Amino acid sequence: MSALHEKAISFITQMYDEKQYNSTDLHNRIEAVCKEIASTGSYSHTYDELNYGAKMAWRNSNKCIGRLFWDTLNVFDYRDETSPDQIFKRIKEHLEFATNDGKIKSTVSVFPPKSNDLEIRILNHQLIRYAGYETNDGIIGDSDSISFTKKCMELGWSPKYGSFDLLPIVIQVNNETPRLYELPHDIVMEVNLSHPSHDWFKDIGLKWYAVPVISDMQLEIGGIEYNAAPFNGWYMVTEIGARNFADDYRYDMLPVIAENLELTHKSNRFFWQDHALVVLNEAVLFSYQEAGVSMVDHHTAATQFKQFEKNELKSSRCPTGDWSWLVPPIAGASTHLFHKPYDNTVHSPNFFYQQRLY
Ligand code: ARG
């Protein structure tokens, strides 16, 4: 039996068992899959399998604290789209559907899987992301995007050298030259940041986008590798407030906020970073709420994750997790996550990192 056979059977068996399909259906399906693999070298999922497999992949994503809602994932089947133009059109539809005027819907769009004669990749790390430039006067924009921004420029994209320039969508089919597409601004929801009690905050001029859509990971279900399967949830406040704007290798805003708070004594014993972090996170959550954009705070997310753990145990599954990712970057020990170990076993289906193409 080939590795693909084994992975297919194991997935089908687990899924049909969880959904309590009867054993005749299970055996018929396994027989059909084996026949298909024998004659074509691969097999294709029914929509039901794709839909449930994608949900299982989210459920098995050990780094994700938001998995209580795995069962509510919206799964779009775009397996017959093979042209970059069509793929871009579907990507725009995904953004509009998932943004939903701010009431964000968790969504994955599944494009054709990797096969002997087709491989589709979206080169962007996320569908919406700001450019980053290394200039003689220092870094402008998001340093995390520097190498991808360079790639876009090589492919003909014109840099604007702003702090929040939307990067184009870059789609590659097989070994063809990647195609670039500008996202229309009206489908990209953004939130300007202000603080409920510090008036100066809005004048710093920060903003972030509403929907994080990871687009460079592989969705693997039963041995089938969907290399282009962008997926989104909604933000947890600390992703933006304690990382994207706070890390000194990202937007590095803590010194600016500390200055505005008149925390001029930058000695460690004044906890200036800690104060600045709380203010920054207050601003992010307040601004998203004011704008009507879904966002969860880290304490609520931890409580939701606790419920997920309970649900998994009740379904006779062992909840798995990656402690170093699950514990939020501020107030870690104020959540239950900090105080227990997590089993980081990686189950399939899942989302996997894949090699960057830039
Ligand atoms: N941490 C990433 C970012 O700040 C997003 C990762 C996905 N997050 C999510 N809430 N689904 O852009």
C-alpha cells in the first residue's frame, strides 16, 4: 500500500467515524478511493470531505488559540480554477465574504491540489499585508514584508514608500512567471487607531487591516496537498497590539507611545514597555470595536480555548497545542494556558508551512 493510500484511508475512516456514517458507506468509499488511486495515481475529495477535512485541519492547528469555532469554518470549493485571473477573482470574493462589513466569517478558499502537472501558489504570506522597504534612512513599513516587497518590485510593482502600502496579490501557476494583481482598496477594510482616553494616540497615524488571511500555507487532507488554500479568522488584539506594532523588528512603536505617555525615564524599573503595551492594546481593541470589526481579547480567547479543550475531551480526542504559541504575549500567566503543558503532536489534516518562493 502506498503512502497516499494509507493517508487517504486514515482520513476517510476518521471522518466517517466522527460523522457517524454507516460502515457500508465507509467501505464503499475506501474501495472507490483505492480504485481511483490505482488508476490515476491520486484521488479527489467529495465536497463533504473537503469541507470536513478543512475543519479538521483547523482543529489540529496547534498554534491556534481560536479553535473553539473550528466547526463553523466556511469552505469554498474552487478546485476547478486554474487560471491566475480566475484565482484572483475568487480571492476578491473570499475577502468580501469573509470581511462581511466587519462581522468577520472564518473562511478557507481551496484551489486545485498539487499534482504531476499542476501546482498553484499564492506567494503572499497574507492576502492583505503592508509593504516593507529597506532604505538609506532606515526601514519603512512592515519589516516582515521586506523580501516579498523586493520580489514584487522585481516583478514590476511600483513601490510607494509609505508605512501602509497594500501589497499586490502574486499568483504563480507551475513555472510560469508569477502574475501580479492590485487589490481594489474598497474591498480591503482597515481600522484607524485611536485611544478611548489618550487624544494624542490618533495623531500617531496608525492603522491595521481587518482580516488576516494566511495564504502561503499548505492545507493537507488525507494525503492531498492543497498548496493554495488561503484561510482567515478574526484577530486577537495582542497579535496587533503586542506584536505587529510592538516588536522592535516590526513597527517598533513602544518607544513612541512611551514618549507620548511622558514615560521619559527609560529605565527598566519604570516598566515603560509594559505601560506602553497596555495603552497600545487598549487602542487596538477600542478602535476595532468602534469600527464594528470582529476582534477577541486574549483573556476571552483563552477562556474559549478552555472550552475547546473540554469539547475535545468529551469527543474522546486529546486536545493538542503548542504552548509557546498559545500563551498570549501579554498577561500570559493570567490565563490558564500558562499553567499547564500541551501535547504538541501534529495530526493530519493540518495546515503546514511550505517553502517560500522569494
Ligand atoms: N499573527 C498574524 C498577524 O498578526 C495573523 C495570524 C492569524 N491570526 C488569526 N487571528 N487568524 O497578522
